[in-house]
Amino acid sequence: MCRHQPPCPSSFAIDHDAARVVASHPEQGWSLLCNGVVVFEDTGELLPDGRVVAPHRPLTPIPVGIWVA
């Protein structure tokens, strides 16, 4: 159960990747979110129920120096 305020979205929510990082392992290329989702640096995800979300990189690279808000 999330203790953050406001609470993190559940792993079933459309914005599940907006949950806070609770463990980060950049040397291995993954992070664990508060809702149990594992996100990988290639933008793929592993959901707590075992489902896989394929990497979803943008088709067009964003040029260096351009800020996207």
C-alpha cells in the first residue's frame, strides 16, 4: 500500500509509470516503482502480475538541448 501523498497510481492505472521510484539500479538498467512496476531504461515495463509492456520509445529522437515539458 502506497503511503505517499498524493498516493501513487496503481499498477493497473493508465499512468502507472508516474509512481515514485523506491529502488533504483541504473547500473543494471531498471527501477522499482512504489506500485510494484519494474521499469527498464529502454522504456519497457514488467507489471506485478507478470504482464510485459513493450518498450515505447518515441519514433523521432529528440535533439539534444531541446527541453520538453
